[in-house]
Amino acid sequence: MPDENLDLPGSADIFSAAQAIAERIHRTPLITSAQIDRICGAHLFFKCEHLQKTGAFKARGASNALCHLPAGTSMVATHSSGNHGAALAWAAAARGLACTVVMPDTAPLAKRAAVAGYGAEIVLCGPTLQDREAALRKVVESTGAHVVPPFDDSRIIAGQGTVALEIIEQSRARGFNPDIVLTPVGGGGLLAGTGLAMAAMAPEVLVLGAEPAGADDAQRSLRSGTHVTSQTADTIADGLRTTLGQRNFALIRETVKDIVTVSEQGIVDAMQLLWTRTKQLVEPSAAVPLAAVLEHPARFRDKNVVLVLSGGNMDLERAASLFAEEATES
Amino acid sequence: MPDENLDLPGSADIFSAAQAIAERIHRTPLITSAQIDRICGAHLFFKCEHLQKTGAFKARGASNALCHLPAGTSMVATHSSGNHGAALAWAAAARGLACTVVMPDTAPLAKRAAVAGYGAEIVLCGPTLQDREAALRKVVESTGAHVVPPFDDSRIIAGQGTVALEIIEQSRARGFNPDIVLTPVGGGGLLAGTGLAMAAMAPEVLVLGAEPAGADDAQRSLRSGTHVTSQTADTIADGLRTTLGQRNFALIRETVKDIVTVSEQGIVDAMQLLWTRTKQLVEPSAAVPLAAVLEHPARFRDKNVVLVLSGGNMDLERAASLFAEEATES
């Protein structure tokens, strides 16, 4: 059972967040590809959060969190594999706040460069959640910074949920009803926020998560009903290596129907398809929902499916080497 | 002096083309990047022809040419390093016409695959214009196909010019006046069509071409006033290795102020900037205008500059290796 003392956001918090952050974030486009639709046998709509400020949906949650800081806060800190760190650094800079980001030393260089580019201080640590939390504790002890967690936070979940409000508005404006909304799931901020928003605004829409089979804690948590809090994540989708947060799990079990897993090769194939057919440069994590459609076609056949392209930040050299390996194999 | 017998298009042909192809092509977006603007010290607007049908502006000219075929034509043919071939194959398939494309064996695999994917027959040849023309003559002799040239053709130039009409409409809708429109130049279809349209519709706008220093026949032609018809093209911008067409030169000398050249490293840097900042996957040729702004900043400082992102078709592995080389060097 979820801890009854958890402060969970409600749908009203998502509406407030949408108002609070409207001036700071982009309303990202919803794009289609006739060629990918033919390949998948479904009607896919890609919500382009890789075109969001800072190149990822994380700008939504970070912006919203900074609208709800304790009075007198002059410094914020977090741990992040990259996109949340960059988003917090960006949001903090816009408000004149100091910011420190604890990052695993496995984070892509491009993500480190983005955090530094927004003027935040970077503290490197080991790759596990325990490593990150220990390093963050140290920062807080020495600086008194206010912590903005990457996903297990009511303000963050409400902020990420604003993407679902846009999906609902844009699908109505375009005259179609989504059957399924599919988001990647790592810590679960995006998925929990999307589930919460859809349950309130469009309960007929099936909300599904997609994650790498090599980091399948969310699927195991949801299917077993017991929160799995540790895993040895092994995936190229660097944004999805974290385990599900407590608040995230509590909301996901109420609002998300299922979580689908995908193979590493499936992620590379989906990313390559997105690059070549839509000409959109998305990072591996963002390709996970399309990988789910490609690897589980029967679940999506002929359906209107909205897939969140969660981000577009990566080391180009590394991404390219994935395709090079594939070209060599085929 | 231009040959007086050349059938040159007029601005009316561009308006007719826009009407004729409206249902078949995309009206592509005009996007901006605050980060690239800061780097360049100018206001840049990118016209996204890499999001055009077939992934390149060439769909415009090919569509228009097929609206003006001799009666009874059942087969078309062309020579192309890639994007025109794919566009013609696509346009022919839509009308139930057979199509043969002569391609240099140096053309990117992705471009060959696209031509084949639209159902056209491919005939490979050597890399020079002479090689291509000889191979195409053979095809015509044996099949009687109607030739749709890649650029030196009145219908093609008028079709490519429709991009300029959209630029004018979109800049008015967005409330800004372009100071400069900058397109890549290879055979000169896009640049001649743009120059012609701007001269008629917005003569106050400066039209400039941009080409690799390793394929600078257009600059030499324009600056000397004498049509340079041969060069040893050496550039990663595979779409720009051809020499300027006769009709194209005749129009460009009347409507284009200057042609700027860029280095190979400049093309890689501009492409990397576009990939990482706009998350748009453009091919090397499409990055040439931004390379021109980066390498000649004084010419563009504080100006409103529209740059045509001409296409997005390339071998990802090859593109990636360009960035890898750069990462190793730096």
C-alpha cells in the first residue's frame, strides 16, 4: 500500500502548473509520419518534447518546482543523469538562483555540458541511486541548498503532467481521439503526471509506460503490486536507468494500465527510424515508446497512439556508433 | 551572355507551380533557435525543407515538372546524386509513371535506398556530369523516357521557387522582414527559383547563395560573369557537387547579389550546431548556409536572415563519423 503520508499531487495541481509555467516553456508540436504509420500498422502522433526548452520535458517539472520554493530559498540542488539537471540549472538561472547538480560519471558529455552551460555547479558521483543520494546529502549539508528531486516530488509530477493537457488539447484541435498515450518510464515523473492528467481529463484513454527490458523495475513493480526499489540497470537509454519513485509508483498503480518492455536493439531500431523518417534527433530514451509499438504490434494495431518523444540530448558520436554497429551487422 | 534561345521561367511560372503542387507537397515550418542566434549575432529563420516530402525541396520541382509533361509520356528519367532522383521517383509513382534514375556510384546509400523505395530503377555511373549525361542518354535511347533534368529546366526552377513564396508569406505572418535569404547552390535550381521569386515579390530582400569552397563554380561564374562549367568537386556536401546549369546561371546573374563559400570544417560545425541545438537532422548540403553565417559573421550581423535547410537525407553512419573525427581532434 502507498504510504498514506505521501503528499501526492492531484489533477488540480497539473492545471495550476500549466498556468504557472505557460510563459516559460514551449507548447511543443505533435507530428506524424505516414511512413512510420505504414511500418507500424497504427496511427502514431509524436509529442515533440525534444523540442522543449533544454531539449526535454524536464523543463516543465523544474519550472513548476521553482514556483513552489520555500520562502528565502537562494540555492537549489538535485541529482540527475542529465535532463533534469539541465532543466533545473536552466530554471534556476532564469530566477537568479544558484544551482548544484550531482551527476553520475556515466552521464553523456552533452548532458554535462548543458548543465555547465546554464551556469550550475556539477558534482560527479557513481552510477547508483545510493551514490547519487549520498553525494546530494553532502551538498545539502555544506550549502543548505533546497533539494528539487528529479521525479519523486509532487511539484515535479504536476509539472510533467502538463504535457498530457497539451496532448488532449492538440488531439481535439486535430479532430482525433487518442486510444493510447505511451510515455517512457524511468523515475516515473512523466508517466505518473500523464496518468493523473488523463484519469481526470480523458479517462477513456489508455495510459501505458514503456521501459527498457534492462531496467524493468517499473513493470515488475506495477505487475507485482510491490514497489521494486533496486535494479542493475543495463540500457543505452541513459534517462531511464533510475528506479521508480514512491509517489510515482503510488500514482502509476492507480492510473496506468500496463508497462511494456523493449529490447536494446529495439531502441536502436526505433531511434534510427525516427531520425531517418521524421528527421528529428531524439535520444535513446525518447525512442523507447516507438520501440514498444514496433516490438508489440498487436497491442497497437489500427489505434491512435500518442508517443512522447521525451528528449533530444545525447553525444552524437555515441549515438552514431550505435548505427555504425548496426550497419556492420546487417 | 546567356543563350537567347533558353526557355527561362518567369515569376508567373512560380505562381502557377505553387498552385499546381499545393496538394502534393508540405508547407514546411520556419523555425528559430535563440541559442544559434546568440552564437551568430543575427536573427536566423530556418526554412525546414528537410521536412518536405521525400526529405528535400526537390519534391517541389519534380512535382511541378510532372504537371508539364508532353502528352502521352509514360516514363521519365533523370540523373541525380540523390534528392532529385528520389523526388522524381516519388512524383512519378504518384502518377503511375515508370521512372529510371542515373546515380553516381558515390551517392549516399540512404539516397539510393530512397529512390529504390519509391519503385524507380537505378542505373549507376561515374561521378562526373559527363558520366551521368552519357548514362542518361543511353537510357533515353533504349526506352524513349522523357528526361526531367535535376536543375537546368524551366519547370524545375519554377517549382523550387515556390519555397520563396512560402518564405515571404510566413515572414509576413510572423511580422518580420527578411533582410537576406540564403540558399545552398549546386546546380542552381533552388537559388535561381528563389532569386526569381524574390525579385518579383520582395525585391528589397538580398538573395545570396552559399557553396562549399571545394565546389565553388557558382561563385566563380557569378563573380567573373562567365559560366564555369567544369570543376573537380571535393566536398562532403554531396548535393552540391554539380556545376551550375545554363538557365540557372542566366537567372542567378540577374537576381542574386553574391555567392559565399564555406570550408568543409565549417559545414561539419554548422551541421553539428543544427543537430544539437534545433534537434533537426539535416544533411551536409543543408548546413552550408549556416556555415556561411558562421564563417562570414560581419555580412549577417543583426540581420533577419532566412536560411533554407535544403534536405535531411544521408547515411547516419557517415554523418556520425564526421562528428567522431571532430571529437577526436578537439
